[in-house]
Amino acid sequence: MSYIPLATVTLASNSTSVTFSSIPGIFKDVVLVGNWQNSSTSSAGRLQVNSDTGSNYNGVWMTGTGSSAGSGSEASQTSARIAGASVGPDNAYTNMVTITFLDYAATDKHKTILSRFGTANRETQATASRWASTSAITSIRFFDILGQTFQAGATFSLYGVA
């Protein structure tokens, strides 16, 4: 398995969203690796594909801190949840969030989106989401549903998986 760099965005200033567009449909999967800090410890990172704001996202999530655990599910959402959406009390950067879009170019199935992250001193999170569409994914938009901003210096790198 090879990771082919497609695009990297490094924010020069704070931004409310980051979008990758014109994603070529020539790979098996695409993977996004992100490292960002939000403008508040109260945040909720999300993503939308192909500008779809309909209630077409469903998912489950889990988190563990070593002393506690949590999980949940959501249905008929207008965006998909991203692991690592919350920032620690020290407002530190998350520890390399990884989001995988499985079979993103397939036009015969709904899309699976997996995300995960972990920090040495805080927690581990994972999400599994379904985008209820058979369209190929050609764009991905990241944002915070609570209106927080991604801080300057944040990086988002997109890779094709060959």
C-alpha cells in the first residue's frame, strides 16, 4: 500500500473551514491526516462531502481516557463527526487525526468514513460514519459545528491510497 500526496493545506491565519476539492477518482481510498488546534476547548469538528448538507450522515463514536469510557451514535445528521474534535484543557494540538474515506470513488455503494486520534495525556477517540450516497467523493469540507475556528499553523494533508 502506497500513500500518494494529493494536497496539503497549512493555515496562514485562523479559518472556520478547510476544503479539498477536485479529488481525483483514481485511488482505492483517500486518507486525510490533520494536526490542528481549535479556538476553544469547546469544539465539535465535522465534515461534509460533495457539499451535501442533507441528513445523509450516520455514525458511531467511542472514547476512552484510561479512567473512563464513552460511546454513542447519531443518525440523519447533516455532517459526519470527526474524532479528535475536542481539544484538551491546555488547548494543545490534537495528535495527528487520521480520517480514511473507504472506496471513496465507488458509485455502487454508500461511503464509509473512519477517523481516529489519541493523545499521550488525555484520551483516544474513534468514529465510524456512513455517507448515504452512491456518488463518488470529489470534495471534502472540514469545519466546527459550534463555530470555532481552526488556528493558524494547522495542517491538513490528503493522500491517495494506491
